[in-house]
Amino acid sequence: MYSERLWVPLWWWAAGLAVAGLLAAEVHMGNPGLLAWLPYVLLLPFPVWVLLWLSRLRIEVGDGPGRGELRVGRANLPLDVISRVAVVPATAKSAALGRQLDPAAYVQHRTWIKTMVLIVLDDPEDPTPYWLVSTRRPAELAALLTP
């Protein structure tokens, strides 16, 4: 039904590889010789690993018990317990994550994604009042989750 992976911006990849390449070149210039390739082999995979790790969060709406379920990372939420959904625009993101944030809320925030979705729960067994999730397609996700 819906699937989205929150990749880091493309320019982060270029910046990460450029920094690793510069560091490897500095080590290479300080120690030329037979093992001059070693800093490149050791340093260039590091930003790739870090950026893939930062991009691991996936948001999915799929089949599950009842109407279906929302999966954000490892957390699952049955769609039956959602009472309402609201889009948090980029201009209101700071307020939603600042003074207005309930400490009991479930938050999956990625700084490089400007918009979020607020998912209010109606589950007496769950102390979590709402979920606040970063997404690049908030209107599409909100339309799927609206009861």
C-alpha cells in the first residue's frame, strides 16, 4: 500500500565521500610508499556505512490485524487505534517538537525531512498519546491513515 524510506540528502553523500577522500589523501601524503592505498580502503567505506545507517528508517502501511497496520522502523501500530491524523508543515515542525511535545509521545524525527505527520491514538491500554513521524509525503500518508 505505502512504503517510504527516509534517505539522507544526495549532497550528504558527496560531502561525506569528499571529507573521507581528503583525510585519506592527507595520510597518503604523510606516508607515501607501498601502503599508500591503505587509508583510502579504510576511510572511504566509513561515510557510506554512516549514511546508510542514517537512512535505515522505513515507513510502511500494510496488511495486519483489523484494517491494517503502520510500521515505522521496528514499531507497529494497528490502524484501528488511530483517532485522527494531521499534517505538520515545515513551519510548525519546531513548535511540534518543542514546547508542544508530550514526553510520552512516540517520535521518529529526521532533521533533513521538513514535514511530519501527527497520529493521535485512541487506545486505553497504550500510554502513548500520539506518534510524530517525519515523512516526505505527508498528505499521502495522512490520507491512508485517516479513519
